[in-house]
Amino acid sequence: MQALEHEIKELIIASLSLEDVTPDDIDAAAPLFVEGLGLDSIDALELGLALQKRYGVSLAADSQETRRHFSSVRALAEFVSAQKAIA
């Protein structure tokens, strides 16, 4: 799971062009939005597209479940891992 979390951190940095951030700067349990990384809704869309391209996962645009998956890097890793297991 840690390897997947690291991959997702790198994906976040690359897809959102976070130039001054390294994977080690991102706490896997910290919130991605508002506090933590401080991402916004545009970032969520870009990150969602990057996750779809990289892992083939599908996300509902505005569901509570999707918001829960995007709560932290760890939650995203758990979601991606679960989706891989289903496929």
C-alpha cells in the first residue's frame, strides 16, 4: 500500500504541476482539500482524470463516496487498490 501511496503522491505532483512539493512533503493521512495540500475543485477534476488514465478507475463527479475517496492520499490508495481487486 505504501508503494501505491507514493505513486499517487507523484501523480498528484505531476498532474497538478506542484513544482515545490516532493512526495515526502505530502502526508498520506492529511486532507487534500482546504487544509493539507489546499487543493480546490479544479484540482479535483484534474486529479480525477489523471487517476482514470493511470489506473482505469471511474469516479462519479459529485457523489459523497467520491468525496470520501479524495479525502487523503491514503483514501485514494485504498480506493484504487479496491478497484484493481474488482477488475
